[in-house]
Amino acid sequence: MEGIDINLGDQPPPPPPPPLMPWREFADWIRMDHDIVRGWIRRGYIPTVKLGKHMMINVALLLERLRDEDDF
């Protein structure tokens, strides 16, 4: 059986995430159950911004925090 040669260098990099994302869309994006992400929001584990009645995940701040962690 022969292997398949895949050259990933020909593909463009994925687009950067938006700085803010609705929390349900964020949960889908990271493929996590909505109830779990809602719990993270309530506990303050991930940064959020409330815009009117919409709860948004501050993806830019979350990524910055993850980059600043020593273990990451």
C-alpha cells in the first residue's frame, strides 16, 4: 500500500479569528458543548463583552492570554 504525498505548503494559512465572536458561535468554532462554554463564561474563565443583550467572547484577549501563559 502506497502513502499519499500531501503538500500543505500550497494552501493559504487559515484566516485569523474575529476579535469578538458570539458565544454560541465560539462554542461551535472550538467544537465544545454550549453548556460547557456557558459555564466557562459564568465562572469568568474566558473574557467576554456584553453588547446590548448579546454576550460576545473576546477572542483577541483570550488568544493574548494564552500566548502569555508560561505553560502554553
